[in-house]
Amino acid sequence: MIVRPRLSWLRMLFVMRGSVLPKISSRLLIVAAVATLVTLVHGDVLGWRVGLTYVPFTSIGVALAIFLGFRNTASYERYWEARKLWGEMLNASRSLTRQYVAWVGGSDPAQARPFVYRLIGFVHALRHQLRQTDPIPELQGLLDAPLLDSLRAARSRPSLILQSLGHGVAEASARQGLHPQVAAVMEQGLMDLTDVQGGCERIANTPIPFAYSVIVHRTVTIYCFLLPFGLLGNAGVLTPLMVTFVAYTFLALDALNEELEDPFGAAPNDLALTSMSRGIEITLRELLGEKQLPEPTPAEDYVLL
């Protein structure tokens, strides 16, 4: 996730970090080279003059812009839904911690530490599962050895931690005689976390149909390579400049859609899952009364991972 202070309009024109320009620069250079070559040969290809005008490109350009806008909307909906799910996880984690500390920990919040640490472990484990990385090194200081050993061979580690949290609520209910309504409220919190996990897995495992992305990519590419022939008669020597500008707009939207389609990745414009996980951990540890808290994840070159 890009985190930058507000920039002036002039600096916004030249900012590179956070834009998709580095990602599409090679494609832009190829388009500019083709447009320059078309301009130099005056639109002739092997002795045949390509008789295209700007008229069909105007109609196709409008349709392509609508098509890209529709795909951008679909990609951003996935991004925003993912962000809302992680917001729900923060709320559910806070509520569960507050309830367990108050109803089970009582005057000694340290009694709730194993449960809350497993809750923190669930957050980190879900992040690692979504990013397909190994959570074991990060969970070693949070979970007890038996649970950690069972996680090593597990496929759905967050589910196993949730099951352990459910056992923790059941044991506390039996040991301290919690009112059934109190236990039901805590169980509802665990169900909310299950819904969050399921929602994140739905987004991660159900990408936008591949054929849809191929259509957009092919159409944008063919449009940019044919555009010089349509603009040459009117733009003249400015054809490479105009073509590069139009290509930047379409290629940048296409590249941005690819990043937003997978909001759990590690691209600059994806969600800052590492930072959000650390923020949840800090909050839950503070609710336990701990004084030595982890530091928030710093931004590196204006990027939060």
C-alpha cells in the first residue's frame, strides 16, 4: 500500500514510486518505437500504405475505455471487500480479547494471555496463507509447542488455530462456569473470524476469469500498435508523442487492474497485510496490559507491506 504525503500537482506529474509506470515502461518504449517507425516510413508497410484514419479508433477507444473501466470496477470491488474483511477481523479480535480478559481473566489479565496469543497467531497465519508464505517462524513466540507441531503439517493453519480458540472458550466455560449467553457471545466472535477467513479465501481462490483478462490485454495491445496509422495523417511528426500518451493511459489501467485483482499480494498497490497484522497484534497486547509492545511496521520508500 502506498503511503505518501499530499503532493503538489507538479510533483504528481513526475512521481514514480507507487505509479505503474516502471511496470509498463518496457511496453511503452516498444509502442513509442513502433509509432516512430511508422512516422518515419509515412505509414508504408512493405510498399503498401495502410489507409487508416482516426475515426474507427475514436469509436474503439471509447468502447475500450468503458471495458477497462468495468474491469477496474470489478478489481477494485475485490480490493475493497478484502479491506472490509480485515477491518471486521480487527473488530472481532478486539471484542474477543476484551470479553475473554473481562470474563475469564478477571483481576489477572495474564490468565487470558494464551488465548489472546492464539488469536494473534490466527491473524498472522491467515496473512501467510493468503500470501502463500510460511507462518511457523512468526508463530513460534506466540503458540504452545503442541499446537505449533500440529500446524507444521496442516494445510489450513488458520482453521486449526480457530479450533483451538473454540476449545479455549469451551474449557473456560466449563472451568469457570460462564453463563451460557456469555459463552454464546464469544462463540459468535469466533464465527465472525470464520466468516472473515472464508471471505478472504473466496477472493484469493476465485480470480477474475482468465479469458476476460486476455480479451482486455489483447485489445489494448492491438489498439496501441495500430493507433499510429490512424493518427499519422492528422498528427504528423507528433504521432509518437500522442500514441505514447494514449498507450500510457490504457496500459496503466490494465496494469493497475492486475494489481488490484489480487489484493493480498505484495505489490505496492496491494493491501498492507503485514502492517495491519502488526497493528492488530499491538492492539491485543495492549488490551492484555502489556507495556513492551512491538513497533508498528515502518513504510519503506513510501510502501507499507
